[in-house]
Amino acid sequence: MTTTGLRDRGDGGTFPYDLSPWQQALRAQFPIITAHPGLTYLDSAATAQKPEAVLHAVHTYLTTANANAGRGTYPWANASTELVERTRAQVKSFLSDPEPDRSTVHFTSGTSEGLRAVARDWLPDLLSDGDEIVVPYADHQANVLPWLEARDLLAARGIRIGVREMPYQTSSGDYDAAALARLVGPRTRFVATTHVHHVYGADMNVHRIRAAVGPDIPICLDAAQSIGHQPVSVAALDVDFAVFSGHKALALPGTGAVWARQTRGPRFTPGGWSGTPNTAGVASLAAALDWLREAGTDRIARWTTALALRLTDGLRHLPAYRILGCQTSLAQDSPVQHRAGIVTFRHRSIGASDLGFILFSHGFMVRTDGHCQGAAGEKTSSVRVSTHVYNTPEEIDRLLAVLGGLE
Ligand SMILES: Cc1ncc(COP(=O)(O)O)c(C=O)c1O
């Protein structure tokens, strides 16, 4: 059933070749990809490439309506204000917000700034002396450090809060919801979670967290690695915050948002004077969310998961490599089947940065370091391959051929 002439790897013939025409049409819309046929971008977990529609929207905005938003009454200023308000509504709808009248969207430069805003401008109002919060120490440090900063800030004011470590399952790398249920007590006030792990590519099974913690505790979702890669539904996950980076979802660098539900805990009001918004960035985010909706995040998930499984299977046959986190069994009931398009690994004897240089000499751009993991994360550098809709099975096969040559 292949349309590309590729041999099936151990994906059991399940590679979604039916999506190939769809994928080829979308790939053609990324100018930086088509302009560099000799290069393969495999670092989308760091930042994603931008389709023509996003670049066009930014150009159109800057050449027809560029003005400060929320100030002024002339047409360009009004158009900018409307753009920002319209995009707030669009973010709510993209996240399947069930009650858009009872939520806010605050634009930020990315997930780091967004999580910090939640920790700085909302969390302290929730907490009294002796309360506890749950923090995912093996996730991205952007989802660890802000909560510890909040704890230290409160301690300086004489309010001592306990920080409990989110429990993980050692076999699959996602959260251990049963252990979390045992950890949660009468003083637990807040739980920080991540949708998709940025190193392991694991779906963290956040849908199990609400049942584990009960109906009243606010949950914050770091959606940095899921936004634009798979459907993200705040309704289905029943979370109170969803924080993401626009630049990982095909929008410009310096874009992101905090979505906040106003029903559990105090109202989220970003503090301080935030100044001129990144209106061109907001224009790019609006265009990116439109593009993603049209492309279908469910199809993007099918495609990128299949790429990751192809790579996982190929690496399984190369003993010099060890995959981190997600297990290497490809059985239908294995958690690896739910992984996102991210695979991280080490070579038995070649260091990660050397491997990165070798791979780039073959045109592959991958991430090579510790990946900003929190304190409970991996201690040694590794190579992370992360995909998006523009990547192809041919690219994964070429990568595997190069990796195989280094056995
Ligand atoms: C899971 C996760 N959270 C947070 C961040 C931080 O995102 P940003 O650098 O856009 O602030 C990243 C970035 O890689 C991430 O992967």
C-alpha cells in the first residue's frame, strides 16, 4: 500500500501512507524547507518552521495595519486592537474552551514567561502557610523553576509551603496517577503538569490527573510540546491553565499564551504594566492557528507519531543506541504507541554533541544537550530528534542509514 516505494519498517505496515498527498501539499507550503533540499530539520520541539500563510499574515499586518493595540482610535489602531481580541477568542476555541466567557487569554513570549506569570501573579494568592503544591521535577525546567521561585518568595514573607514531587511511572515515563492520588492531601492546592514530555515524547496522560486529585484542585498544563502537534482540549483534560509557545506552533518567535479558567481559585490577572503587545506576533499566531485547524491536528498527530515509531523501530535494530524514556516495544498496547513525534537517544561511545556535528555533516539538524530538563531529569547529554508535519519517512530512513553507519 505504499505510495512512495518505501519499504515498511517495524511499524507493521501501519504507516499512514494515506496521508502522503495531504502531507506533501502541506510540506510544500514551508519556504525554508523547500529552499533547502539538502537539509533536514528535525528540531521542531525547540521551535517550528513557518508556513507561507503565517509569513504572509505578518507581512500583510505590517504593511496594512501596523499600530499599537489597545490605544488610539484611528483605523490602524482599531484594526490592531481587534486583531488581538479576535486572536484571544481564537485561542479559546482552538483549546476547545467549554466556557469562553469564564476564561482569559494572556499573550506572552512563550511557555516560560507564561508559566512564570501563573506562578507570580496567581499562585501566591491561592496559598496559605502549610499548603502544598505538586511539581513535575523531571519535566522542562520552565515548569519547575517558577513554582520553586513562588515558594521562595512566599517563604520570604513568612508563608511556608510544601513542594511535593509529581510521581512518574518508571516503565513508561508518564505520571503515576495512582501514586499522585495517594500524595494529594487536604492541604494540596495546586498541581503542575505537562501534556507531552519534551525529551521522552511521552504523552503524560494528564486526562488521568483530574480523577486522581479530585474536582477542586487547580491543574496547570504545560502544552508547549502538544500545541500544534495534536488536539489540545482543556475541556477533555479539565485543567485550569493551559500555557503554550506560539513559536512551537508555527507562529513567530516571541509568541505564546496563557489560557486561564476563572472557576477554581483566585482570578488570574497578569500583574504589572505589560506595555505594547507583540501585535505582529499575534497576527502570526492567528494565522498559525487557522492553518493548523485547516491541516487538522489529529492528522498531524498521526503523521508525526508514525515518524517517531519508524525511528524508534529503526534504532531498536541498532544496538549502539539507547532510546531514553519511552520504551522500545512497538506492541499495540505499549505506551510508545501514544508517543508524540519526539525520540531522544544516546550512542554507546559517541558523545551527543559529536553525534550532532556528524549528523549535520549529512544535513540533519537535531538537538544535542540536556534539553533543559528539571532537577530529576537525565544527567548526560543526548540527541533529540523532533518532527513536525513537514518531515517525511524518507528523511527518517536517511537518518537511520547514517546512524547505522556509525554502529
Ligand atoms: C515542555 C516545555 N515546556 C516549556 C518550554 C519552554 O518554552 P519557551 O522556550 O518557548 O518558553 C519548552 C521548550 O522547549 C518545553 O519543551
